[in-house]
Amino acid sequence: MTAYDPVTRSLPSHPEVTVVDDPYAALELADVLSCSLNGTGISTVLASTMPGRHVIDGRNLLDRSQLIRRGFTYRGIGR
């Protein structure tokens, strides 16, 4: 599993998680995008680079209709 966190830049150590400094690297092999922070730099265009087509948007930051048009399964928390 790969993770990207622009706020803390460090996540708790876990043997199955590789933390990267670049959102493109985090999405390179991703099946699911979970977006839970404002200011992550994650955009609908960036999400479209990942091979998986599932998005969990914990802050309703991404363009839902655009993601659905691009073939994503979208779940906005609180909607």
C-alpha cells in the first residue's frame, strides 16, 4: 500500500505502507483514492491517472460529476 500525506509528511510506520512525497507516485498503482484532507493537491485530473476507479471523498473536495463521467465509483462522505 502506498500513502501520501502533504500535511504531516510522515505517517505512523507500518510494514505494509510505503509513504511517498509525490501524489502522482501514490496514485500510480492505486485501486482506491481516499481523500480526507483539504489542500492535498489531489484533483479530478490527478485521480484519473490511477488504474483503479474508486474514490472515497471524505471532504467532498473533488468534482463528483466529472469523476463519474470518467468512469469512477464515487462516494462522498456526508452526502
